[in-house]
Amino acid sequence: MLFMNIILDSNEQTAIVFNLSDLQHYLERMTDKRSPQGKIYPLPLVLTYILLAKLAGCNTPNSIFSWVRKRQEPLLKLIDTHHNRVPCLNTYRTIMDCVIDADELADVLNQYLLAMYGGQQSVLICIDGKTMRGTIPKGTTSGMHMLAAYLPDEGIVLGQVEVASKENEITAVHDLIDDLPLKGRVVCADAMQTQRKLSVEVMAKGGDYLWFVKENQPTLLRDIEQFFKPPRYAKGWHIPKLPRTVAKQTCKGHGRLETRQLTVMEDSEAFLDWPGVRQVFKIERDVIELNSGHTSSEVAYGLTSRHPETASAEQLLDWTRQYWGIENGLHYRRDVTLKEDSTRMSLSKMPRVMATLNNFIVGLTQKLGYLNLAEARRVFDFSIATQIMA
């Protein structure tokens, strides 16, 4: 057992972040598939080493092994063990590929985050997929593709499934939502998931959907566009403008000025042939590049089963913005900061375990109040090194 509190300096205040023995107690719930004979290192201890190294900035099995080996002497002073050494590289690789079940690991780590930091009750659940480019064999174009259910308010991945090679996200999403608590929540996904069956399944579990609509549903798209067509006028008569509400946001950052406007209308007459729909919306996005003056505009449409009383134009605009932010909140952090795309993984099960560990790192650091993951890892690296060397 590794006895240690990680203490960080955050916002000029020193606070105990978490107790590693608490984390290890949760990791003890993991099933260890290894035979007792010849087993040297307990599974919770190896997992703790991996998580410490990843929090400190390591991304690959090699760098994890090197980080632990270089800190072997001070780490061993903190460990209640009979073996005066740390695992070799093959131990980490074997455990991450052959011993750990990724789904079980995700459940245990989410239980830890819930018990220690609370939450996981956010209304909005974003569903999106990404390909782990480090799993693409040379000479081919496809690798492991993962579909995740993400809480953008908290940085927590509630669930994740692998999209089989002969499937697509439309098929895999049904497995993903099977175990998700959807009552009172809103599931948001891109146009690929705008499907009748999925809409019914979400509502059957007590949730609501918020879908974007594109040309994969051409009839639905044309029907929604009709809501926002200008009323027709003729001499002596006209069609009155339908009731609508509008929300607008403007933000400046990264060298550009962006304005988003969402117009929402209620389908009170059940004009749309779609299960459970209550409202339709149109989003207009205008961007000005401040250095060049270049401007761009785009329009998107969508629909939701959420009632107007609990999904105003302002709320829908906020939710759609959060959904589009999944790229920066989750995928960018995994791909760029945690180097997931550039980490070559040829073993069959290791990528799912790595993705699960990366999800935990993203969620933990956000729970601790660090919005910049790279900065959080630098702070962890300094704090861990300072404390174990003391």
C-alpha cells in the first residue's frame, strides 16, 4: 500500500487533493486475472504507479516505466511491500493489455470520483466518437474508434464503448446508452445520431434528446427549415409570423470574434413527423478573424423533445455550445495533451485501457479546478517530486 497525500498549490491556497490510499482502496475492487503463483506486484499498486506517472506528464508505457524507475528509492520508502523493487516495462504492458478489464476499470474510477468529489448529476450528456490514431496500423486507414458519453460541465466520461470494425456509431450508441442514467437528462449528439429509434430509447429511459439535423435526414431538414422561412405576403392577405424566441451570445478569444444566435420555435401543431419532438431551432454562427478581417458564417438546424419551460432559447444555445466544446474539453486533451494520437499501441486491449485512464485524468483534474490540463500535470509533477523526495 502506498501512503501519500498529493498536496497542490492552487489559487495561492494549499489544499490536500487526494489520499492515494483512498484511491488504492477503490482499485482493490478490480479483478486480478493473474495467477497467484509468481505474482509480485499487487494490481492496485501497479495501477497507482501508472496513474501517478500519467498525472505527472507521462503518456506511454515506456515513459511510465522510466518515471517510476527513476523515483524507485523514495517511492519504496512509502510502500508497505516485501519487494524492494518496482515493476519492469513488460509488467505494465501485460497488465494494461491482458489483466485489466477496461469497463470494470472505468466503473471503479468513476465510483472513486463520485465518492470523493461528488457530482455526475449534470443535465447535459454529450455523445461523440473519436478514432485513436495511435492504433491505426501502417498502410491502413482505420483504427480503434471509441464512442463516449461525456458530461461537459464536469469533464466526466459516464460511459464509453468500442465501435466494432463492421459497425458504425449509429449501431454502437444503443449499447452506450443501455447503462446510462438518463432520467431528467438531455442527450445531445451530432446529426449522425438523429435517428427515430434512438429518440424513442432516450425518452423511454426518462430523458430528452437534442439532435442536430443535416442532409442524412433530408425530409426532416426541409420540414424544419419551413419553420424559419419568411411569411408569404400577397395583396390583401399575409401569413402571420409564428411565435419564436431568440438568444444571442458574443465571445472574443483566440484572435476572433464569434457571434451565435439561436432561434427556437415550438411545434405545437405536431407538424413534424418525428417521435416526441417539442421544439425546433436554428443556429446562426458568424465569425470575424480579427487579424485578417476575414468573415465566415454558417447555419445549423436541430430539434429537441425538451419542453419550452425547461429548455428556453438561452438554455438551448448554452447546451449546443457545450456540445461543440467536446472537441476542446475531451478530444483535444486526450489527443494533444495526453498524446493519445501519437502513442503507438499495437496490443489489442491496451488502447481501451489507455483511453479509460486518460478519461480519468481529464475528469480528476477538472474536478480539482484545473481547466488547463497541461498546467495541472506540471503542478502534479512538481508536487509529487517535491513530496516523495522530501
